Amino acid sequence: MGVVIALANQKGGVGKTTTAINLGAGLAKKKKKVLLIDLDAQGNATSGLGVRKSTIKEDIYDVLVNETPVEDVILHTETEGLDLLPATIQLSGAEIELTSQMAREKRLADAILPVVDDYDYTLIDCPPSLGLLTINAFTTCDSILIPVQSEYYALEGLSQLMNTVHLVQKHFNPNLYIEGVLLTMFDSRTNLGNQVVTEVKKYFKDKVYSTIIPRNVRLSEAPSHGMSIIDYDPNSKGAWKYMNLTKEVLAAHGE
Ligand code: ADP
Ligand code: MG
């Protein structure tokens, strides 16, 4: 059975997309078949994997709103073993259009059913909100990976996120669980970073990954080349850390 993990945190700029791309590429490197679902109208996961938006005919919006079969929309990427369900700005209309539709919280779950077992891992890159798209991700997934930026107010908003998780558990997905909490953009030169790590560990305990992603300029450069860090600069610290995260995720699933 394929494992489905949503990357979520309603704060923007915490490393959701960076983690989706690089964990996806890491799992593919470990010979897993991976599907990355871009569920953000910004389409950063789509462009970050080198897919030009102008070449996309149908995207995740069509899957959710027009019931286009996912098989018609999924693309292969340059990374062997990593497929993409792309998003474009069109997706920004989806929340409002879905509001009046039947089973609006389950659209994504129903849509990916035919392909989910073709993949070992499906990663869902969530938008920076707790709206209907994120609810769809939580209804679809087995678990949630929460990237947390090692900054002031790191924990801000996380109780709202947990409330949403509890609501989805109650109404749609009783077995939903927290896959792990990933500290990102860690700066070892400041005390603040270490304080944040302590605080996040106090709140999430053993759910926090031992791998901490440092601030690494190569990680921020890779998307503009349309590549994961593992393809762009496999010897960088960022690549090495994301491979460590990949191993932790695989181990958590008995691999
Ligand atoms: P989100 O998807 O949560 O909005 P992103 O993954 O897009 O966050 O990251 C926000 C910005 O920070 C992007 O420009 C990304 O390239 C950059 N970034 C992410 N992680 C790192 C890191 N570890 N080091 C340096 N820059 C990073
Ligand atoms: Mg993003």
C-alpha cells in the first residue's frame, strides 16, 4: 500500500515546498516510486522540479473541480522515479468553486485512488492556509509532516494546525497522525536557533526528526534551476541533510 504524506504548516516560507521536492527526490534516489502533488496555486513545487507552467494543459485544479482523471495530468519529471501532479495559478479559484460541490472535502482522496498504489510514497505540498485544499490533503493522507522554521514564533499557529488535524480526524480520517516535525533553516551561529529547537522538542517530543535542515544557500538556488538539491549539488550540506531526512522517513515506515 502506498504511503501518503502531507507537508503542512499554514505559515508561508517555512520550507514545505523545499522539503516536498527534496524528500521526494531523496526517496526517488532510494529507488522508491514517488508522486509529488502540488496543492499550492503558487506552483513552486511544479516550477522547482523544472516543469514550465506554459507547457501545462491541465493541472490539479482540473482534477479537483472538473474531475479530469489524474492519469491524464500526472507528468514524469527529470528525476527518475519522481512524478508530479502539477499546479498553476488556476488552482487559486478551486477553494471557492469546491465550496458548493458534493463531498468537497474528499475530492483529492477520491481523485488519486486509481493511482495511489502505483507509488511507494505520495507527498502533498500544501498551500499556506488551513482552507479547503489543506483539508482535502488531510482527508487524503496517512500522516502529516510539519516543517517548522527555526525562528522566533516558530510554534505560533501550530495549535490551530493541530485543531484542524483533530477536526479532520473526527469527521473524515480517524487514523490521521503526525509523521514528524522538521526543523528547517537552522542557523547554528545564533543562540536563537538552539532555543527554538528546545522549545519545539518540548511541544512535539519524539515527533521531532533528529535531522535538522540548516540554512543553506544551495537549497535556495536549486529551484531556479528546476532541480532538487540532490541533482543540483549532491555534495552540498543541504543535499546531505535531506538524504538523512529521507533515511529517517524510510526507517519510520520499516524500510
Ligand atoms: P513554503 O513552501 O513553506 O512557503 P519554501 O520551501 O518555498 O517554503 O521556502 C521559502 C523560501 O526559503 C524559498 O525561497 C526557499 O528556496 C528558501 N529555503 C527553504 N529552505 C531553505 C534552507 N534550508 N536554506 C536556505 N533557503 C531555504
Ligand atoms: Mg510552498
